[in-house]
Amino acid sequence: MDNKISPATMKRRKVLKSLLAIPAAMALAGGTFGSLAHASEVNTTGLAVTDDTVKVGILHSVTGTMAISETGSVQAEKLAIEQINAMGGVLGRKIEYIQEDGASDWPTFAEKSKKLLVNDKVAAVFGCWTSASRKAALPVFEQYNGMLFYPTFYEGLEQSPNVIYTGQEATQQILKGIDWAKETKGAKKFFLLGSDYIWPRTSNKIARKHIEKLGLKVVGEEYYPLGHTQFNSVINKIKLKKPDVIFTTVVGGSNVAFYKQLKAAGIDLTKEKPLVLTLSVTEDEILGIGGENVEGLYASMKYFQSLPNDNNKKFEAAFKKMWGEKSVIGDVTQAAYLGPWLWKAAVEKAGSFDVDAIKKTLPGIELTTAPEGYVKVHPNHHLWSKSRIGHAKADGTFDVVYESKELIEPNPFPKGYQ
Amino acid sequence: MLQSKFKSLTPRNDVLSFVVLAVLLLVLLPLLFDIFRLNLIGKYLTFAFVAIGLVLSWGLGGILSLGQGIFFGIGGYAMAMFLKLEASTPENTAIQSTPGIPDFMDWNQLTALPWFWEPFHSFGFTLVAIIVLPAIFAYIIGAAMFKRRVGGVYFAIITQAIAAILTILIIGQQGYTGGVNGITDLRTLLGWDIRTDSAKYILYFVNAILLLAVLVAAQYIRKSKLGRLLVAMRDSEDRVRFSGYDVDNYKIFIFCIAGIFSSIGGAMFTLQVGFMSPSLIGIVPSIEMVIFAAVGGNLSIFGAVYGALIVNWAKTILSESYPEVWLFAMGALFIAVVLAFPKGLAGLYETYLQPKVDKLLDKKLKKDKAE
């Protein structure tokens, strides 16, 4: 037997291949109905893909201190997966998810990522929430060439080929917020306040540079450890310095103490003297703080549950149907919901589940059905998205008072702000 | 004479336990599991170092430290600092405003490597630091407290406080330490890629052999005069003091030894997991380490290894199968073990299995003699 392949055979193979491609293309064009592409063709790297199923991972903390924040993301991802399956799945394959618990413990995130990629061979992972958990899991994703969809707004300074950042990076969230405070509220003096870790520090660094570029003034900058609950001394300082804006990146449980003590100290948020602008209080946090304590608060993010567009109305209804009437949807929850949809679009564009293939198709993927409106993946793996300012009401929802006209370009390594 | 001394050091049962454990770690586990699971087992075993130290200081000496995470952290961070410097070459970090320093320093506007990072360019220094730093630290804590005759609950509380302080310090000084993220993205050890499967195999065996060596050392201490003195001190400190022994120094010594063991475990953790973070130092992980020793049996150095293995294994398996309720199952497991078998797994073995093993061995001995 001659093992060499003759040119004629080559040609025949090419013809065969292109013949095979036709039904695949037809399947793509006609939606995902009954794709004929065989599992071995859409998956050349041994991922957990069969002729009718594909496995993905969900990796968030469902126990420990972060569970309260991450649960929304898990719910959104499950909802997206269920909706995609109801539409016929991805390349004709139903998505099966394997859920792992990161347990609010960063080494556990690394361990579970590895389990999902190496043992379960999942095609993609939707997960991580804190920067620390992402930093712990990131080397695992890069080493085993996995694909992570990360939902949280974060500090930037990172751009991994193995991660799609569906939340905003710091400049998208901050710059327009400060411009807005200056232009519509005439703010001149800012007081920066944050929890003590990488995200607030980087955010405040960018905020300070931008404030100074605009010719305005930072009158104070303070950090408190995670979980800190005594804000009386800083509230006194704020009273002394009389800023126009308190710009806060305090996270988690500290917020409950902060807003209650602010109220107790006689600073009424609705009077806007000073105005409080936050990057870190979403509808989810307000559940814990209590709407009456944050009435009048301004938040700068890309999504609010009250956004009036049709996509969001549908999303909200589906979310409440699946997870109960009382459930609320915060910024990160919406970003988590985008993950499975972006992945589906990239896989179908590539006609393959291979991570290297979707790495090529992901930049440029658009979603016109996103609850936040239209989003598009930038070549730097972050999303183009709008900046919005919400004004908190006593019932725990936000009125959207400002929306940027254009999509803001993601810029994880902002020149001049580092 | 010499032979009898040797015999007293190595009672038959301990030799048997040692051989069984060695076979398990070096032969059975590597054969049974793929490299992913084996790497996890390697991670669990790094906690066994801490648990063995706790058996010596707590089980034998009655010194309950709720801050062993401190020493685990010292070893882990020393190794992580060395690896991070090696990973932060100017070429790898060209995108930063100051290339050549670890990435988190750059994010925190540091423009030069802090002085206390400099020596960690040297691997030799790092190895020495992993042994010497925890010893110095333990000596200072021990001397400050035992010389003042602070013991028991107060000692436990103070060690716990120190663990909390260290965590807060590391998180607060993120420019120098990596903060709450820890030191991540470690790649090579002297040019050898520690992330590959073959490297993970080698690291597993290095780890297992180091653990066996630590067991031998612990056994030596346990059977020596020092070991017997520790037990005497635990049961009646004043009586030992009045017999003319310097109780404080013995306590300091054993606390230092426990610290060094933990530190070795920490260094091996960093090598096998590829990062180090403050979440392994604080109060919760420190208490968990005590639980490993308690489940294994706080009087048995072998029990400590099994305790660390089984508790961590259960943690992994339960959390994989029941991601939302596994913590309750873990809690139930601890309560059950402590209520039903206060002496831990080792106690269980001694009550039920050991008599049978003894009988078996005796029979064989008699048979041998008869022949």
C-alpha cells in the first residue's frame, strides 16, 4: 500500500470537504436546526462535545462571603443557557453545564478551573467574580487554553487571549461619570473613598488623573479594609473638606455601614450636598443596604434594571419567571447573561468549538439582543458599551438620568492614566 | 545496648505505619490517579506538614497554636517571591511602566523593587529563608510568651491575633505584597517550567519524600527524651519545672519546629499550586489546619497525614458533587468525628484495627521462632 496521498486524492478530499461544508453552512444560515457537522469536525481538540451535547462550566462562589454577589451571575448564566437550549442549542448541540463552587476562596478557583478544563474538558467557562479569583484562575486558563467569560466590572490592566471581559473596565465606568458630574452638576471638588484592594485603588488613580485633567480638585483620598464598618471618622473628614462629590468604590458589606452612618451623620443624599457617586452599588447591593438608605445616590455603570428598551423588558421577565418575582438584576448579572450568548455567536461564526477558532471569531461579535442594548467585542477582548448614570429611588431601583451617545471604547491600558 | 535504643525509637507499629504510608504516597496514589488528581493530593499533603507540626506542639506539648497559617505563609511567600522575580524579567513585563518588577508593583505605582525583595533573587537565600525565617519568627513569639508564662487559651488567642494581623498587613500593603490577590502567575523555577505535567509529577514526589523525611524527624522527636518531657509538661508543667528542667526553652523549641514544618509545607504549596495568597494565612485556614490534626488524631503523626488527606479530599469531592450544600456536609463530618471518635482516625485505628494487626504479627513471629 502506498501511503502517499496523490494529488488526485487531495483534490477529491478538498471537494469532499467543501461538499461537507455546504450543509454546515446551510445549518448556520438556517439557524441551528439539525446541524449535520460531525462532532469530530467542530471539535478537534478533545473538548466534551458529542453529536448532540456540549459541556460548559459555571464557576462562581455559591458559598462564603462572595456568594451573595455571585449568585446573580450564576442565575443569569443558567437562564442564558436554558434560553439557548430552547432555541436549539449551539451548532445543534444542547448545552450541559457543570457547576463548581469557588467557595469565595481564590486557590479553590484555580483548582476548580483546572478540574473543569482538564477533567471535564468543557468548551467554555462562565465564571469568576472578584479580581483575586480571576488572577488565581487566569494562569490555568492560559496554560490549558480554556476560554473564560468574566462578568464583573474591574480595574483593567489585563488582556488575556483566554478571557472575554463582559463587564466594563475602569475607564468605561469612570470617565463619563466624572464628566457628567462636572457638566450637569457643576462639581469642582471630589473626595475619593474606597475599599483597600486593587480595583478601588486603580479606579481612584484613573479618577484622580481625569479630575485633575479637567482642572478640578481632589480634596481627599481614603481606603478602608474589606469588611470595614466604622466610617464615622471619614464622614467627619468629609464634612470638614466640603467636597461637591463623594466618589466611592467601597464594596460588599461595608456599604451597609457606610450609607447608614452617612444618613445618621445628617448627610441626606437627596440634597446632593455633597452628591454621592458610586461605582460599586448595584440593585443587588441595595437589597442589603435598604433602598431608603440610598435614595438619591448616583451610580455609574452600564446597566440598570430599569432600562426601558425591549431587550431588557424581555430579559427581566424571563429572569423573574425563572428565579422569582422578587429577584433583582444588577450590572454584573446582566454582564454574566451576555457570556453564553457571545460564546454561542462566536462558535457559530467559527463553525467550531475549538478555543483557537473562537479566539479568532470573538473580536467583532455583536449582540443586538443584549439587555443593555447593543454590544460588540473589541479586539482587546473587552466590550464596547455605553456609560450610564442611575439615580437611586427609595424602592431600590434606579432612574437612568444620563446615557452616553456613543459606545465607549474599552481601553484596559489607558495611556496617560497609569 | 545500641540495638535496644534503636528499637525503642522504632516500635514495630510505627515502622509498619511508616511503610504503609510510604507505599501509599510513593506507589499507590501515583498509580491510581492521573496527574490532575495527583497534583491535588500533593496540595493536600502540604497541609500535612502543618498538621504534623501541630501534633508535636499541641498533641504532645499541649501548646495549641491557632496561627500556624503564619508559618505556612512565610514559607509560601518566600518561595512565591523568588518565583515571581524569576517570572518578572524585563522582557516579560515590557508592557509595564517600569519593566522588570512584579506586575502588581507596577499597578501600585512602585517604580523600584523594595529592598526586602532583593535577596529573593537568590535561590539559595530563599531556601535558607524558608527554614530560618519561621524559626526566628516562632522564637520571637515563643520567647515573648512562654518566658512570661503565657499559655493555654491565651496563647491560642494571641497566635490567632498574629495571623489576623499578618493577613491585614499583607492585604493593606498591596504594592509590596500583591494584596488580596496574592502573588500569582508563577512560571519557572531556575528556568524549569513548573506548570507542565512532568514537573507536577516530580514536584509531587519531592513533596512526598520531604513529608516522609519530616515524619522521620517528628518520630525521632516524639521518641526522644524531649518528646517524653513534652508529654510530662503537658500533663503537669509545674512538676517538670520543679524537677529542674527549663520548661520555657523546650516549649519554644517545639514551637519553632512546628513552624519550620509548616513553612516547608507552604513552600511546597506555592510550587505545586502556582501561587500564594493571604487567604491561606488568616484565622480560618489556621483553624482548618488544627481540624486536620484533630480529625487525624492529635497524638498521632501518621494520623495527621491521613487527616489532612481525607478532610481535603472530602472537601474537593463534596464541593464537586454538591456545590451549594457541601459546607454543611463538611461541618457535619467534623462534628461527627469529634463526637464519635475524640481521638480521631488514629484512635479508631488503635481501638479496632491495631489489636488484629498485632495478633497477626505475633502469630508470624511465633511461627518464625518455631521454625
